Amino acid sequence: GMVSIGATVTVEEEEFGEETYTIVGSAEADPLQGRISNESPIGRALLGAKEGDQVVAETPGGEILFKILKVE
């Protein structure tokens, strides 16, 4: 499926291995719990992507490449 708000996304990052994020509205964001805002760099990069896609997030620390493993 495609990533939308409320989706839980399992991604693989080049340096950090697998991570699971839930995309939420900014009011519910809690990055330490893996709940990232749709307005954050990673949230924006993931929204609209599909399983198997590779996306690049532009973060303050530089670009991060993600491969989307699973969307629930």
C-alpha cells in the first residue's frame, strides 16, 4: 500500500538498519516513540511512497536514504 497519515512504515536505513515509524499529525508526533509528523523531513519523504520504493529525506544532518520494506 501507499504511505498515508496513520500508516506504520518499516524502513531500512543505510546506516541504522530497520526502523519502524508511524506517520501522525504534528500534534501527535513523538519521535522517541517512532511517531513522526507528516510535516517532518522523514514524514514528508515517506508520504505517498509505496513498499519497495527508495526515498531520500532531506534532514538537517544531511540526506538519508530509506528503502520502504513494509507499509501497514
